[in-house]
Amino acid sequence: MSIRMEDLTVKFKNGVTAVDHVCLEIPKGVYGLLGENGAGKTTLMRVLTTVLAQTGGTVTLDGMQYSEQNYEKIQKKIGYLPQEIDLYPGLTVQECLEYMGDLAGIPKELCRKRIRYYLEKTSLTDHRRKKMRQLSGGMKRRVGLIQALLNEPEFLIVDEPTTGLDPEERIRIRNLLVDFSDNRTVLFSTHVVEDLVATCSRLAIMKKGRFLYSGSMQELLDEAKGHVWICRTSDEGTAREIEKNYHVSSKQFVDGGMQVKFLSEDKPEIRCAPCETTLEDAYIYVTNFRAGRL
Ligand SMILES: Nc1ncnc2c1ncn2[C@@H]1O[C@H](COP(=O)(O)OP(=O)(O)OP(=O)(O)O)[C@@H](O)[C@H]1O
Ligand SMILES: [Mg+2]
């Protein structure tokens, strides 16, 4: 299972180019998609699920072109958790999932077996008789994820699956996605950097409809290596100067002052020490320093 995009473009009627001539190949496994609000992640995912047609370029799934005559075949291979999902408020969780399974053409018994399995995996078994409208936001999100998994798709597209989940559920869902990705492709968008650290080895970073980075997590970290610095200071003026001149990735009060972690392309002129790079630092590095070079 591999997905290829070539020169892919989505231009809306209002003139916004949400996806701007991008090329990308997504291999098997969990593939992360990071990017600021409005970067184009949802639009890209909507094209990959065939919900939205591109206005330029091509997409192929295992060599099969995204075109109207192939849409049905492609849809059978895809599961999708949209960013916004509001499933049948008057149905119970069980009824809702059975209905979704029916629409997907999954035989009844097999469907029930899968529902049982995924309800358990997402800690929803005890809530299966509740009406959809009685669920909390995080529970609805998990039901949404189950409906995307029901046909056990080869290509799973999940748009911010962990939004609104408590820490324990977030971890369970991430682990579920990793297990599910065995021999399949999972495209996972999120704003939470730790979600990607915990699940994927490859990712793309989007900004203004383009990819600032695509490749391995390790190469991304290497790219920012040597550009992350830490300064401990008791002088408020120094802390302010850092904030004014550099991209600060974190700051905290420590004994006797402030510790500021920041990014700089060159060695800063203030007293500071090089520092280990996290994915969050690398993200800030790429979005701020690479964007200017494109
Ligand atoms: N149907 C639409 N018509 C016009 N413009 C749109 C439409 N959908 C999205 N856009 C615009 O396209 C751009 C990309 O939006 P998109 O929803 O893909 O971003 P995103 O990366 O998913 O953001 P977020 O992280 O907030 O979910 C934005 O400028 C948005 O306003
Ligand atoms: Mg989005």
C-alpha cells in the first residue's frame, strides 16, 4: 500500500489555495502530518479520502489513479475519521456502529465481532447502550474512530484523532493506531507533537499548503541539531532580549531565575549552552527557518 501525490493542488472557489503543488509518497506504517491551523492538512486528507476532488495534479493509491471511475474502488480501501464528526445523535453507540457497518457492506456477524473488539480497545464497551448525543466529546471521537476502523481499511486517514481525549485514552488510541498500522498505512494529523513521537518514524510538516519537510523523524531532529540553545539567567533583561531576538520553544522559572530554551540559526551572542533537540524544537526550527528559504 503506497500513496503518491504529484503536483497536487486544491484551489477553492474563493481563491484560497489550500494545497499548493505538493509531491509526497506515503509508505506503510504510521505517517504523521503536522502543521499550524489553516496549513491545509484537512483539505489534503479530504482529497485522499475522495471527499474532495483536487483541482490540479494526481494522486495514486497502489498505482490506481484518483479519478471518478475509480472512486468506489478506492473508497473500499479507505477508512476516515474526519476532524468534525457528528454521528446520528438519536442512535445508541451500538446501533450507530452497526448502521455504519451496514452502509460499508460488512456482513452483520463480522461487523458485530469487530464492534465488540474495538469498543473494548477504546474503553467504550460500558457506554454502548448510550445515545450518541449523551456522549462526551472524547467518547464521540472514539466512536468516530471505530467507524473508520470497521472495514479494516488498508489506508486509514485520521484527522486529529486524539483531540479531546484524556491522557490515558490518548495513549490507548495511539497504541491502537500503531497496532493497526501493521502492514497498512495510517495517516495521522495532529497538533500534539508527542503523539507523533510515540507513533511514527516518518512525518510531513505543512505550512500554507506546502510541505516544509517530509521524511524521517530522525533526519528532522538532525536538521535542528546545533540550533537549539539554553540560557539560565536571573536577569529579566536578558530573558526579554532572548524573546525579542529568537524563537523561544520553552521557558520556566528555576531556582534563582529563568531558564529559556530557544532556537537560533547561528551561535547566539549571549551566554548560553547547546541543548538536546526535541521534536517540538525541530518543528519550530523548520517552520520558522525553512519557510523563509522556500
Ligand atoms: N471549503 C472551503 N472553502 C474555502 N476555503 C477553505 C475551505 N476549506 C478550507 N479552506 C481554507 O483552506 C485553508 C486550509 O484549511 P484546512 O482546514 O485544510 O487547514 P488545517 O491544516 O486542517 O487546519 P486546522 O489545523 O485548523 O484543522 C485555510 O485557509 C482554510 O480557510
Ligand atoms: Mg484540520
